[in-house]
Amino acid sequence: KERYHVWSLVYRAFGFPRTVWVGGVREDVVNHTHDDAGPWHWSDGTPFWQQPDQKVYWKNAVGEPNNEMYQGVGEEYLIMNENARYLDKAGCHSDLIVHNEPAVYILPHDWKSHPDCVAVADNFWDGQTQEGVASAASSSFMTQPLLPNSYTVTRNTDDDKSHDQEFILSMIYNDWCQHEQYAQQCGGHLASIENEADYAYLYSFLHAVFGVWGSCTLIGGWQQENTSDTLSIANGAQEGPWEWSDGTPWFGDKYWQREDNTVKSGVGEHHLYLDQNGLYRDLKACSLDAGGWLLPAFYLLPTNWRQNPHCTPNITNHLVDFAELTPQTSIPRPHHPQPFTTTRNQEPKVYVVNRVGRDWCAHETYAKQCGGHLASLSNEQELAYVNSLSIAARGAVGDTLIGGLQRINTSDTLSFKWGADEGPWEWSDGTPWWGDHWWSPGNPNNEVSRGVGEHYVTLDNQGQFNDVSGCNSIYVKYRMAAYILPVDWQDNPECVAIAEHFIYF
């Protein structure tokens, strides 16, 4: 009951399931091997509880806890993921690796009467009232930024002179190359990070705007000799040093999320973004035909950028200055540079994301009520757009249902073994199937749980396909979903009635 209550509390606080810290810790937290580092216990002294089958609440019964070592640091603290499963993580070694996550506390019933507690409770939520923000489903804005609002840095610009510059967030969802062009038009570049203070400021900025779940955001790192996203020979190939686009000396190797230059359609990952935890990750950025991402971005601009006539309203209307944020500021509406439409059966269609968590079948019913279906994809441009829209809707955590299914298994009928090929993949709207080269590694694997196989498709946080169980209410995980709808869906009263949580550019 306690475990379910914690999972439910997190779900209601954020509007979707997500990863949080809980109080599990190993007895021996100083560990320098990959072996088990001692028994688990709760930090308040409560005996560590789990079912008689000791693995039942760990993610991947065999895989966790695995005490994975990174730069000599093991994993001795406990996270509960979006499925209420346990994972061991490094938790208190921010000088080596950062896992910044929200957390669930266990507190005295009268915690609100303790001034020292109330002083740090700006973003507490107990399921009934929330301190410091309007509601549980709204974005939580920092009332006390980690750094002063006024923060400038000095960089040598193209004229080899030092100039004061400031970090600015562009809420336009675009690719890395287009963002760099816009930043240069305003006299700057995509953001470079020179030291810990720069990094801490951007991390504060990220969460001040997007709330505690964060978002993926482009910054100015690249492998310059690969700016054309030239062919990569193999996954993980090192293809040149990482640099900042403004020429600032490279900084931040300790913030990498252990990326491996995944190659898709012959195109590698040679540009940089910050994920929702503030970690560096490489991505395909300027090749939408190969699944490049459209994301917001941090710029580093001269402090007088507002007086630059070349910094035109199509750019400045979507720039956010940390110094101008207040607790009442609403998240700027995500903006796509061009309204994106596609066609099905020679009729124009648009994509939306429904942030309400439901199973695949319920989402398909909702989409049909709006005259459409769960989203089908027929090319890389559609994939890049839907992935960007999904990240805008949920942040970088989790995955989004789309319209792929194995139609002969729509009832999630029993599967006889893992990996069994149980029918062709299709799109629910009848669009010819596309995307076999976008399955995530090892998928589709039709992983069987309690006799139920995986016959529906999600889009994960890397823009790749994964097969999941979808319509068995006993075992299925509820998710948000992307729909493909007629362009006039807002003229449909039956659709408007369920569209309160639709997100669209």
C-alpha cells in the first residue's frame, strides 16, 4: 500500500509517472568494486521491505541492482522508476556524475508547523495542497533560483575582443544548425559552458522554465569536422574532438551520459544537448531525413542583443531571459517555425499529443472521436516532428504511444515465448508500415509478462520504436499518446470535449 501510494503521489504531482529518489541506501556506501556492497536499508532505519521473492520490485529481475561502476563510483542509493521498480544509482557524487531527480520524503504529520521545513518547501506537494505553486499539474517554478538572476560571462567574440554575454533560452523547436544560425544573427552562438558556474546557471535556468521534470535543450557542443553529419563507419566511433561553436575551450567531460554515437541511416551523432538531468548527450541534429531532433536551445548572446537590428522578431519573440522570470511566469508555448501538416489519402493531417495517461486502445478510441487515429509515421520528417512534440509535452522522461500494432494480437492474447514473431506490424490508420530501421536495440522483442506479449508501439525518449503491451488493463502501463487528426479537429465538438490536455505546436 505504501509503495502504491508513493507511485500514485508522483503520478498526480507531475501528471505522468516519472523517476524519483526514495530513501534506500546500502549499508556500506564506500565501495570500489562491482560486487554487492552490502545489504539495503531505508535511511530512516525502517527494515528494508520487499516481497519474499527478493527481486520482484527491482527493475529487470536479473539486471538490478547491478552496482554499475563509473569513474570509481558505485551505485549505492535507490531510485524508483516510472513503473514503481527499484534501480540503484550513484546519488551523492555530484563531482563525478549527476542524477538530479525529485524525491519523495516521509515527514511528521505536522511538518507545516516547522519554520525550517516550510522555508525549503516551495515545491512540496502532499497530494492535497502544494506550497509555492498553483497546482500539482502546473509547472513548478523556482521561487529562489540557485544563482542570482543577473549572470553574465565574458567570451572572446569574432573580433577577438572580450564582451559581456548572457545566456538566453530560445523556445523555438528547431534543429541545431538553425538555432546556431539564429544565435549568430543575434550576435552570438549556441551556449558554451566554460566552468561549473556556467553549468549550474544553465541547470537552474532549465528547471526554472520547464519545471522539475526538465527538458532536452540544445547547446553549442559539436564535433566540428562532422558538421555535415557525414557517414559514420560504426557505432561508438570517435570522429573528432568535441568543441564549442564559439571557440570557448571545451569543458564538461564529467557530465557525459556515456553516449556511444549511435548511427542511424548512416548518420552519426555529432551535436550536443542537455538532457532533463543536465547531462551531456550527443544527437543527430542537422539531418532531419535521418531523424534529427527539433528542440529548444540555449544561446549565449551579447548583453545588448535587444538593440541588434539583425535579431529580428521571428527570433526575439521566443527568447526567454532568466532575469525576467518570476514565480508567476508561465511556460512560453512551444513554437515550431512552420506549422507542420502531412497527408493521408490526399487529406491534410496534423499531429497532437494527449498528455492524459491511458492504454493504447483507449487512446485509439479518443483519436477516432476526433476523426483520426493514433499517430502513423511514413518518413523521418514526421518522426522528428512527433518526437519533438512528445518531448515538448512530457519532457525527456518516458515514452509516447503511437499507432503501430500487430493487428492479429489486438487483444494482447497469450504469447508462447519471448521473441515470437506473431504477425506483421501495421499502422492503425492503414498507412503502409514504415520504420523498421528505427526499432531501439533489441526490439521488437515481444517480452512476455504474466502471459501477455507486446504488440503495440511506443516512441521512446531517443525517438526510437519499442514494443509494449497495450490494452490489457490488468498489466498495462498508462502512457500519453500522439494522434494524427484532421486539420479542423478543433471544429469538432466531440473532440474539443476531450482536448483539455492536448499539446500541439
